[in-house]
Amino acid sequence: MVCAVYDRFCGKLAKGGVRRAAYEGPLDFAVRAGALETELSAEIEEITALYVQLRYAGAGEGPDRLTEAIKRFPRRR
């Protein structure tokens, strides 16, 4: 479930022209996406941190907060 939610976030960025490469981890992608979408860099960092906590550390506030953050993330072009 967490991966599917994160994929939705990546899809929103892809619609704006920022596509995640197959070899690119979430942290590297966040750095590159934040540099390209500077007005959204704080949101990109927040969503990525939540995802990493849930996916890799098994910790965090649960998938609901990640889902809500992605819902608030603006749709791209």
C-alpha cells in the first residue's frame, strides 16, 4: 500500500515533466525533483521523508499521513 501511494506521488511529478528514473532511489529523486520544482521542494522533502520512514524503517505515523500529504500535493500540468 505504501508503495502504491508513493507511486501516485511520483505520477503527479511525472505529469509536470519530472520523471523518476528506474535506478533512482527516493532520496536522490527528492533532491533532483526539489531542484527542478523549487516552489514545491518542502512538500517533496516531507512526502519523501514520510515514505522512507514507512517503507524502509517500518516506523512513522502511519500511511494516513503520507496519503493526506500526497492528496494535498498539487497536480502538475
